Amino acid sequence: MTRTPNTTGKADKAAAALPSASGAAVGRRIGIGLMYGLWKPRVMYGLWKPRVLGAWRIPATGPVILAGNHSHNLDGPMLIGTSPRPVHFLVKKEAFIGPLDPFLRGIGQLKVDRANADRTAITDALGVLERGGVLGIFPEGSRGDGDFASLRSGLAYFAVRSGAPIVPVAVLGTALRRGRVVPGLPPLRSRIDVVFGDPFEAGDGSGRRTRSALDEATVRVQKRLGAHLADARRLTGRAGHP
């Protein structure tokens, strides 16, 4: 008698190993509390004023990749708290220290080694998308000018491999500047804008996953993200400013 392989058990184990979807939902509630519970009351004192535009553009169901510019440590919590769906962000492994390690894991965030090909992070990220979740990526790889000028190929790889659409998002007003009263926080009497763009496909429709195809996809993605950032700056009256 031929035995049928028990693939159900393996699938269950693989699903259990993925970052917690319920944890990401908790993380979203925490982010909302930070964005609208801690900061919003301070508007009366002329401090930070988060404004969210275009969040409805994120598909209500199915796999999605949020691609955000990155100029401040607040950008991640900002997107987690303003996205209408829970987000699993790829977070540098250096952030997983002390009590932050179990906390970040508990709210469904993904630990990634940026210096090496992190197969565990890649598998987990693709698993989130296969499950129909939202994966968050800062494609510039680290904090910088937040202008999408230097993109890594990881974003294109996840988009092409999974077929998930990319939703560009611009976080404006958090960029570090000199001469602040509190250097690590957005400037007093300023506004923070989070602008979501229209979803788009990274691939060319051929289904190719070759190195050249990924390189071409990265170029396409960079153009779309750069165009969205420019549109977001015009929309918010920040043309020529961070």
C-alpha cells in the first residue's frame, strides 16, 4: 500500500513559523495609539501634526508591498500606524536588541541581516505575501535623504517573485535637519505628511526572474517611486523641501 506524504503537517508548521498576523494587528493598534493618541493632542500646542493622504489606495485584500522612503527612525512606526492594514516590516537586525527583540517579533516584524543574503528573512517575507499579507520595505536599505535615489534590488525581487503590487508611500517632514531644539524628533511647529500612491506592478509581464529582469524591474520601480515622491511633495506644498 502506497502512503500519501503528509504535506498538511509541513504546511501547518511553515505557517506557524511565519511572523504573527495577529501580532502585526497589535502592532498597528500600537502605531495608531502613537500617531493619534500621543501626537494629535499636541496639535493645540503647535507641535507635530500627522496628516495621511491616499491610504484608500492600498488594496483591501491580497498581498501588497509598501515601499517607503526612509529619513528617520519614526518612518516605520509612522507607516505601521497609518496603514489601514497590519504591516510586517523588514527591520535591520541591529534593532533587535534587549527588550526590543521580543517586542518586535511579537508585533510581527521581520529581522533581516542587511549585510548578507538572509535566507530566513527572504523566506519569511515571501511567506507573508503568500499568506496575503502586507510587507513593508524601505528599499533604500537604511536611513538617508529619503529620496529613493539609491535603491537595492530586494524590493524588485519580492515583487517579481510574489506578483504582489507595490504601493509607494512618501513620509515627509521627518528628515533630520541641523539646528533643532530636539535633534532626534521632527521640528516643532511642523507638519508630517504620509502620502500613499497608486499600486503598480514591478515586472514587465513576462514572468522572467533572471538577474537582468530584476535589474530592469529595479529601474522601473525607482522611476515610479521617485515620481510618487515628487507628486507627494507637490500635493503637500513641499516641492523642493523634505
